[in-house]
Amino acid sequence: MVFDERKMPQWLEYDWILNSVPSKYRVNTELDSMLPNTVKQILLFVKCGSKDPRDDGLTLRERRRIEALERKSVKQLDAVYAGIISSDREVRMYFYTDKERDFELLREILDKENGIDCTCKRIYEPQWQTYYTLLYPDAAKYQTVRNKTLIDNISKRGDNTSAPRRINLHMHFPTEPLRLLFQEEARLAGFVIGDAVYAPERDLPYGVVLHRISTLRKGDIDSLTTRAIRVAERFRGALVQWDCLLIQKGSPLK
């Protein structure tokens, strides 16, 4: 893909699920500053996949053809490139424009491609609903980016990330009653409730530590943090951080 975080630092990449399929999301976070003043209110949506779908997904050749289409679209459309979602079997691209001509131009680009199956749609979106509800990361999605950074750092210290251990999730809330309500829901969601914390210097001063046994595989941690954040959001709370005991490779604790 044309995404390169070294050349395009305003782009953010994270892992998420789309239609029950693990996917890689890349989003142009710089576009958030364009609303509410932008005139580019037409969403152009492109979906590309194999003409002959296989269990193992897109071939390398098919992915290269999709990358070529992506480059042509970015270069030829008078539109802002909002994001791209890729999985084993398909790639989806999202643009915003104010020119009807861009939709016709996009169709012309896709019609010339015979090696892959591509479709496109045009949707009027004055508030950029797709950008904000699908592409732009909320707290749970952005946490997966932090998870990767933390897991990578722990792994570099020689940790056996496949070894199960207790994960401590530090949750905070604006009031004590909300924290207490959260604790009951968190228990029902499978977490063990740990110590309560009071930190008056924080915007969310009332905290509690949740515990759960897990490996440090990114998918496992992403699932854990997402579950905790989703429950906390119902009580105006947030995940501040998580930590755990390090287990060195070769440790008898593995």
C-alpha cells in the first residue's frame, strides 16, 4: 500500500475486526482537523477482491494490482484519501471529494482493471460518518496501537510473551458511585476486581485495578483491553494503563 509511516506520519495503523474478519486499518488522522468546514462531502468507497476467491485469500499478484489501483486513485482523483482497510481476502479504500467527476473518473480507473474484482460507491456524507465511526480510532482502537508498542518493548527485554500471566488493568472514573457500578459489570465480564485507588490529582480520580490471566500475544491483549474499555465507557471511565509481571524466556514460570 502507499502507506508509509516514515513519509506520512499523520497516518495511523491499527488492528481491528471488520465483519468478523481480522483486518489492518490505516487512517489519515490529519483529516480530523478539516471538519466542520470542508466542502468535500461525497464519500467514494472502493472494494477490491479476487475474481476467484480462495481460502488462502488474495495472491501477491492480486495485492500488487490493488496497490497499483490505489496509487492511480490517489494521484488522479481530486479527493482526500481518508483511509484503507485490508484483510486476507479484500481491500477497501475511502476518499472524500466535492466533485461528482471524481466518481466517474474512479469508475474509469476500475473498469480498466481486469485482474481483480472491484466495485465503487458514492455516498453523500456531510458529517463524514464513515470516517468517524469506522476509520478514525476511538479509545479502544487506539489502545491497540499502545498495546503493540508496549508488547514490543517487553519482548525486547527477553520476555516470553506466549506465557500466561496476570495482567493488571488500571481503570479510572469521575466519581466513586460510577466506579462501584463499573466493578460489578467488570466482574460479570470475567475480570477479577483488585484494589481501589484514589488519585485526586487526576481528572478521573477514582480508580480500580482489574486482573485477568492472559498471554502477551497482541490479539489476546487487544481483546482484553477492548472489553475493559467498552465496559468502562458505560460509566464514563477509561483505561489509564496496564502492566504485568515479566517472564523471561526459559523461566520455570512459563
